[in-house]
Amino acid sequence: MKCRICNHSDLKEFLSLGKSPLANSFLSKENLEKEEPEYPLELTFCTDCKLVQLTYVVSPELMFRNYLYVSSTSDTFKIHFTNMAEKISKDFNLNEKSLAVDIGSNDGLLLNGFKKCGLKTIGVEPATNLAKLAEQNGVETINDFFNGSTVKNIIENKGHADVVTANNVFAHVDNILEFTKNVGSLLKRDGIFVVEVQYLVDMINKMTFDNIYHEHLSYFTLTSLSTFFKRHDMEVFDAQRVDSHGGSLRVFIKKSEGKFDVNPAVNQILMHEKKIGVEDFKLYQKFADKVYGVKQKLTDKIGAIKIEGKKIAGYGAPAKSTTLLNFCRIGKDHLDYIIDENKLKQGLFSPGTHIQIVGPKILDIKKPDYILILAWNFAEEILKKTKKYADSNVKFIIPLPEPLII
Ligand code: JHZ
């Protein structure tokens, strides 16, 4: 195997979570008996460009043409993306003449924010169900992957872009080089490319190893990102740590000839990464050891609760719960059901573990003794809306960084 970014062949493997089904391949009842494809989940480290990456690439056609994740399901994200659109519009003086393109635009949440700020917008979304939903939400959307022909289509019909955004998309792309070249062709000379990616440093610090699944091919630090862009005529000129998904990086990139000065924050984060050893393989080996330890603690806790004859429900059926449940072998014998408010997931069954996904009303009918918060990144929002159950003695388990019962 060669590095997806720099083609180097000295890659060092450090973590295997075994084989897992695709994280968002929730099953209908009729498909429960059919064989489910599983693919290896192994992480490796490039000794040259320092990118941490998956060893096995699943075809994007299998993962992204029908997508159950809807950005607007959580209030937290509605606020996050609306604020992001407002901040970018204000900081970069964007107006009704400016064009914003969002790649992986989902239900149009971010672009709706840009529209409210007066910008012209267009989304690119490969999932047909989501592209339709975005159109219903009033956001013009091209239903395709982001590639040379979508770029040509946008330039011909809308012109070049002032801002291109890719939130939780960049890590999902196998051929990042081609993707980045296409972004470069779409942008105006002084246009900006803004990406949000889950931050590997947070994943290590907060032990959020459930974020490892087949959709996420790359696990970025600012070190690996800025090395990549520098080698391809672009430059990171600002970076911020943001809370999403247990810790992400929002990175601002310009063409090399673009006008923006590099913010000192970039160097500060790079220095911090050097200090904590992101270029050193030992950091990743230590992380892997800890992952196996957390798995043991969580399965011990869940096992002990079941021995007492108590009932446990899951809350949230995020993609990452597929990794957690399959890797920790938590299944139907442990969780009676999983609640998720996304209607597209309700009535389906969790990949690999076959636990039914239901709406929140079930809590009044089949009250559990414990709720395992699988969408731990929204623990605050979920705890708030389930307060009445906490008041009636239901306990909550937050699985990571270490299983905690509250
Ligand atoms: P959430 C997503 O992963 C998808 P996921 C994607 N693959 C990606 O890359 C990462 O983000 C970064 C539900 N919920 O956002 C909604 C409630 O039911 O953590 C969601 O199904 N009630 C693009 O899937 C799930 O939990 C609630 O009150 O891991 C959360 O999924 C709240 C707040 C959420 O992303």
C-alpha cells in the first residue's frame, strides 16, 4: 500500500479494529437475514507526510449515493453551521455578488446560512435522497460527486467561487490530490477553501476511536494538512479548533498567489503538534494500546449491568456507533433498542449488531434502567431532553473517553 497523499511506501500499521460493516448501512427488516459485507478497519501512519489513514478503501458509490445522515437533525449543528456561514461572510466581506459552493452539502444547512447572508449558493451532494431534501429546503444542489464535470458545470452556470466549503468531507476522499486540483480550478484567485475535519489530536486525547470507520479514509493533523497543501500550490492561512464531533479543525486554505496573510494561529497549532509528538510513531502505538483498554472497561461495565438483570437502551445511532458496537461486541443481548430522532433511521436495524432503531417515544413505553449515549458528542443536548427519565432514576452511560455512569 502507498500513502494516499504522498505516494510514499513506508507506512506503519498501528491499530486494527477488526472487520466492520459500513457505518451507515442500517438494515431494513427484510435484509436482516442476508449476508452483510464487512471490511477491515486498520490504521496506518505515513513516515513521510505523517498522514494517518485507513488501509482499506470502500467504493464511495457504495457509501454515499443514499445517505441517512441529515445535518439538521441536531440543534447543535443548526447553530454551528449557521454561525459558520455568518462568520465567514463577515470576516471575508462576502456579499450578494459572491458565490459559495458547499461540497457534500447534505440537506443544505450551511448553504441556507450563506443564503441568509445574501450570497449566491450551490451545493454538490452525491446522495440523491439528500439532494432532493436540499432542493425542498430551497437550496440549489447538483446531485453528484465533486469532480471535473461538476466544476465545469458550476463555472459555466455560476462563475468561479469566492468560497468553497467541505465539512466532514475531505477525510472521506480517496483521491485528495484530484479533489484539491478541482477546488483550485473552481476558486477565484483570492477565493478561500474552508474545510472542517475531525482532528486526530482530539481523537487521541479523548479516545474517540469510534470515529474510525470506512467513510473516514484520512485522520488529519494540521501538520499533515499543511504539508499536503504546500506540496500542491495552496497554503493553509488560518486554523481553528472547533467542538464538532469530539473535536475538529476548521482550516482556511488559499491559492499560493492568494492575498491573505498567514495567521499566527497556524504556527501555534503546528508547534503544539510537534511538542506532543504527532510526527512520532510512538504516539499512535500508545493510542492503540489505550483503545484496547477502553474496550475492556466498557464491555466489563455493560456485562456487569446485564448480570444484574437491568435493561439498557442506546441513544443516538450515529455512524460511529457501528464501530463502537461491533468492535466492543455490544449487541441485541445488551441493548433492547436504540433511539434516534432521524426519521430516516427509525424502523431500521444497526449494521452488524441488528438492534432496532426507534423514535424517542419508546422511553415512556419500555423504560430502561440505563441509557448508553452512543451520540456522546451531543451528550449535553440528549441529557437535557431526557431529564425527566434521569429524574425517575434512569442512569446514563457515556462510553468515551472512559466509560462513565451518571
Ligand atoms: P453525529 C456524521 O457521523 C456523518 P455521525 C459523517 N459520516 C461524518 O463524517 C461525521 O459525522 C463527522 C441522532 N441524534 O452527528 C442524530 C438524536 O437522535 O454524531 C444522528 O443520527 N437526538 C458525515 O453519524 C446521531 O444522533 C439528538 O438529540 O457519527 C448523531 O450523529 C441528537 C443531538 C442526535 O454523526
